[in-house]
Amino acid sequence: MERYMERFREIRKQMIPKGIRSVYDAGQRANVTKYPPGIALCLERSRLMTEVYRMTEGEAEIIRKAKAFRYFLENMSIYIDPHQLIVGNETSAQHRLPLYLEISTQWIKDGLNDGFRDMLSGEEREELLSIIDYWEGRSIEDRWRALLPDDLRPFSDHRQVVGHVTVGMGKGRPFVNFERLLRTGLKGVVVDAEKELNRLRCTVPAGMDVEAYVQRREFYSAVLIACEGVMAWARRYASLAADLAGETPDEDRAQELRKIAEVCSWVPENPPRDFHEALQFFYFVHLAQRLESIAHGAGYRFDQLMNPYYLRDLETKAVTRERALELLGCLWLKIEDVGELSIPVSAGIQVGALAWQNFALGGLKEDGSDATNEMSYLMIDTTMACRTREPALVLRYHEGTPDALIEKALDLVATGHGQPAFFNDRVIVKYLEKIHEIPEEVANTYSIPACVRWGIPGKSIHPMVPNVGAVSLLKCLELALNRGVDKFTGIRVGVDTGDPKTFRSLEDVKQAYLKQVDFIAGAVCTMWNMAAYLYRTYGQRPFSSALVDGGLEKGKEASANMYREGVTVLAAGPTNVANSLAVLGKMVFEEKRCSMSTLMEALKNNWDGYEDLRQWAINRVPKYGNDDSYVDEIMRWVHVESNRQFQKYQGIAGGRYTLASSIAAGYYALSLGTGATPDGRRDGEPCADATVSPHAGTDRKGPTAVLKSVAHLDPLITGWDHLLNQRFFPAFLVGKHRAAFKGYLKTWAQLPIWHIQFNAVSTETLRDAQKNPDRYSDLVVRVAGYSAYFTQLPRELQDQVIARTEQSLGEIGPDGAGSTKTRSGKESQVALQ
């Protein structure tokens, strides 16, 4: 064991974590994107691809993209990390981040005078500005801004906190059918594409119009160019490894390099022959997708893909379990090393994170039987050994999940790592069947590409991005109480829903809120539909598109080859909306503790001078998360009716928009620009993490009460997914308490709840990490739908993690029933006093 742990330590010495350190600028009331010291920008991708774009003006866009992609792969700098067994790099050096100027330029240019100032030398800065000159007016975002009508322009601001779209950061990826690809290799894709292209060269098929004929010919030609580039790229690593082997005096390392050369000369062109080749094949394709066009949100059923190769090598004694863990750890560290430059509005969502590269384990097979295998256990062991944030582990839980896998997963949770996240197969499969009309055998194969968002391996679901933008539902409530005017700027960004002082009932408030949500939904959905059209035209991905079901058969790029169009908008703040509506209902309209005029004055003054009233709102009105039907019913109304406003709108492929819970740290970012609210929040304070979590410190009746509240939000009723964070005493994951915790998990799985994840780091440890960050460089916590290094989070977000109620379980039966108790320490009361 010591051997591979030493390898992991040596690899880590060469790495600088690339997690975003978004810093809040009080003057701008917005986030400024920052990165750890030593992280720089890499111009290679932009330089090389722009050279080709300059030379191919007038050619079909998909051909231009394929040629630029191939040229980049054939000429980019490559290197092999010392001690690594898996190869592939996206930039010229480990500490650099790639740029995608064909997607967006303006926020990058702005950042050169702000958050990115120190990430380039003076010479590099001048070169980047010259490259940007070419792309200005040609990038997807520039084209999009040129199309926007005047009434939508306010919502195109990168710092918009009501509702926005992430046009400047394309980040979706088609779901590769890896099972098929591993059987054929890229050589099989090339053969099929050549066959189709040759057929079209002979004749126009009966019934095919000229436009479709031309597009299909261009598509197959582009696929061949792109695949040639990827295969040549892999062969370059083979040559480099062979050269290094001849120069290396250490015979053990030379032998490793010769093996790397052998592997890279074979895959991904050909089907892998052993476990090492399968892992390298996977990483080449995974990384190539990112290099083609920033591909954010990756969800793989990794244990299903890799277990056959592992078992075969194990049987022939070509690999031992320890060696397999060593190879997996090398892959884990390569996945961890992927990074990206984030648009400011996304940086607040991604703070401390990387790229949402999710590896699922367990779950169901197509026929409904349990899918757990030996690789499922190895994946958990690898994460415990490497202590990496990514790949993020996703455990698909069902009633047939082996107890041994649950035990192994809880071993990892107990380390405080925040992984794996647990997903409820019973709920999600039924949701996919009923809401999206996906056959059960297909739904059984789902994976998770972003936080809690679903996808189907081998299918194209999301049009370029897993989620097209974000909306602050809590800001919508603020606007409803301020006639659509932003408190901080005085600018009307919503609609005038009337003077709240004239509201006579809670129903009046609700209707004003829904009008604001509908207005924002219309703006966001219309803006994204414009962007989706431009992505389909100028953001084509021939390599990725060839690897999804139907791509080669139909001759269509992935955005035009949709299995289902999943157009979703992230939502922040529904818990605080519900709690605020409960306060208005109780305090203003039922018990008449104060008038609407008094409450509006209190909010205008950030509750200053109204502390008694604020404490009454905090402590005397029911809060979501305590199994109180009064506020839980309001919460369900918020979820159902808010989603209904978005479902009025269609994507360009006909799919209905829905809200989504993959908000990550967006709850924190969007709260910064949201004023004081009736639930007792002050200006800019974080709202509740996730979309079904209680507000920090308000869940006072134990963890089971939280589950009962969340169960009111059945996805089949609300129409969208769930993200639920909980924090437990570390002691309740080990020893005599483990059985009670497993019973609690079983209770969760029996309820209509999509997801749950746990932090199991003590308040004392987190506080010490704040004081002594150098001692806790590898401390990982669960932020929302992702894990991050605690010491890389902004202080405000660290405090919010600490403020979450630290739950415990009392004497509890095997079915999860029984008493519960909660310790809300001094730290967890910060948000309430």
C-alpha cells in the first residue's frame, strides 16, 4: 500500500489546486473571480485554433471547428507528469487554464483588468488581446448580444442576480456511449463515418432534401477530421513516452514509460485490451471532449464501464487489486487536475470547485437487477486513498443495494470527505418514466452529470449546457415587495406588481411573487433560445456528436440529435421564499403583529431598529424543515408554482423548461445581491443551501423531521429534482451509531426524496481550519452539489457551512423510526441572532 500512496504524494507535489476562489466585491455587490497563487492562463488553444479559423473563412462552421480541433491536438504542447501512469494534458503546463474564445471574449477581456490581471505576463497579455480582436463580434456570446432586443439587455449583465443565462460559458457535453465505443475504438467510428460519407458521394438518398444532404456530408467529413486529430494526439504521447523511456536512468520508471508508449499507440484508436488501456482510453476521450469545446458536467457509470476489464485482468493475474487501485488513483489525480476559467456569474456558483466530473457507482442494470460490482468498491477505496474532490462519487441507492457497499460508502462519508452523494433510484427512475416518458429499462441506466441533474449515458439530453442559467426565487420575492425595483440600484428589473402596503392577504403576495417569476422566466428562456440557436450554428462539436446514439446513423450534430431536450434553469432560495411567506402569513395577515408598512420599513432598513420584530419572525413562526405542515405546504406551493411559470416556455427543440436544483454554491452567490427578507435574513446574507435544505440553524427537530418536510416535495408533484444537504456529528457514522445511521438512510430511500448528501466534519475542526489553514490543505467538505477544499472557500461560505445544524440521532429502530435530537451549537445560531 505504501508504494502507491507514495506515488500519489509525489504526483500531488507537482499540482496546484485550480478551484475558483470567488471574492465578493462590496462596492460592486458582485463576485470577482480569483484563483490560487501560481495559476496562469494558457494561450495555446486560442492561438492554434484561431490560426485555423483565420484560414478557413467561408467554409462550413462544422468543418472549421474540426480542422481547428485537429490542428490544435497535433501541435499543442504535451508532457508526461513524473510518476504518472495515465497521460493527457489540456494546457501547456499543469498550473495553467485553457481559454475558449470562440464562445466568449468580453468577460475575459474585462477580467484582464480585474481578477485575471496577474495570470498572464505582459507579452502574453498583448498576444491575448490580439487574438480577442479576431473573435470580437464572432464569438457566440458577441453574436448573441447583437441579437438581444433592448428589453432583455439588462438580463445579459454578467453580474445579474435576478436571472441570467450562462451564454459566455458553454459547458454541456453529449453523453458518450462508452460501452459501444470501448468495443469499437475510434477506428470503428471512422469506418462507419467513411461508409456513410461514401454512400452520400454516390447519390442523394430518396426523400432527402438538399439542405439535409449537404449538412450530412459536412458532418461526416468533420467527424473524420476530428477523430484523426484525437488518434494523432494519442500517438504523440506514445512517441514522447518512448523517448523519455530511453532517457530515463531509473529502470523501473523506464519500464512504466514503455508501457505508457504501448498503451497510447493502441488506444483510443483500437478497443482496449486490458485495464490500463481501458482507463487511458477513457481519459483520452473524456479530455478530448473538453478540448473540443468546454464540456462541463460529465456523468459516467464508471463501475459498469471498467469492471469487465478489471475482472479479466484479475483472472489472468495481469493486475492485482493494489495495482488496479494505483492505476485508478492516477486517473483520479488527472481528473482532479482539470480546470477552467469561469465567467464571473458562474464563478460564484462554482466557488472552490472544478468541473463537475461525476462517477456513478451501484444502482440498477437495464433489467432492474443490482449493478454493484467489484469496481464499485474500488472507486470508494481510491477516493479515500487520494482525497480528491473529483471525480465526485455518486452512489445510486435502491432497496437491493448490498449492505457491504453501503458500509463502504459510509466509511468514506465518515472521513468528512462529503462523498459519495446518495441518489434514490426508486424516485428518479419513476420520475424519468412519468415526467419525461423514458422507458423503464432506459431510465434504469441514468447517471448524474451535474450536482443532481440527470442524464442518460449514450444520449444527447442537454443542449450545450446541463443548465442554461439561474434565477433567484428569493430576489423575485424581494421584487414583489418592492414593485419590481432592485433595492441596491434603484433600477426596475422586474414588473410593477403594485404597492405591497395595499396587499390584503397572503394570496396577494403570492400572486405578486408569481408575476415576478413569470417575468424573469420569460426573459431567461427567450435569451437562452437565442443562444441555443447560435450554439447549434457556431458551437458544433463533431467529435463528441459522433459518439452518442444516433449521431452517425442520422448524420447530425448533438444539439440537433436530442433524445430529450432537457432545458433547465437553476433555482436559488425557495426555502427562504417559503419561510418568508410563512412570516407574512402569520405576522402580518393572521396575528397582525405588525402592518405591512412596518415590515416594509424594517426590510428597507435591513432590520436595524426592528430587532424584536426580527427575532419574532425567526423564532415564533414555523420554519421549513421541522415537519410543520403550515410552512411545508407553502414550500410545496413555491416549488410547484415557480416551476409552472418556467414550464410555460419551450426550448428550440420543443422541450419544456423546468427548474433544477443543481445550484451548487449559487445560493451563496445570488444571495449577495438580495436584500433583507421577511424570514429574518439581512442584506446579502446567504439563503438556504441547496433547494430543499432548511435554512442553516432552523431545523431544530432532528434529521427525521427534515426528511418529512422534504417528502412534501415529491418530484412527481413538483416536477423538478432535489438537492438536500445535511450535517452530522462524525461520531454517528462509526461504531455503535452506524446501524442507526443506516436505518436513517433506509428511511430516506423509502420517501419521495431525490437526493441526500452529508458533511461529517465537526464544528471544532472547521473552526480550527479557519484559524490554521496550512494544517488543513486537504480538508474536503460538501458545499452543495459538489465537494471543495474547505480552506479555498470564501470566509462567508465557510461560515455558512459551519452554521448548518449539526444533527444527531437518538435511539432509533432499524426502520429509521424513533426519537431524534439536534445539537445547534453556538456557531449554528449565527444566522439566527
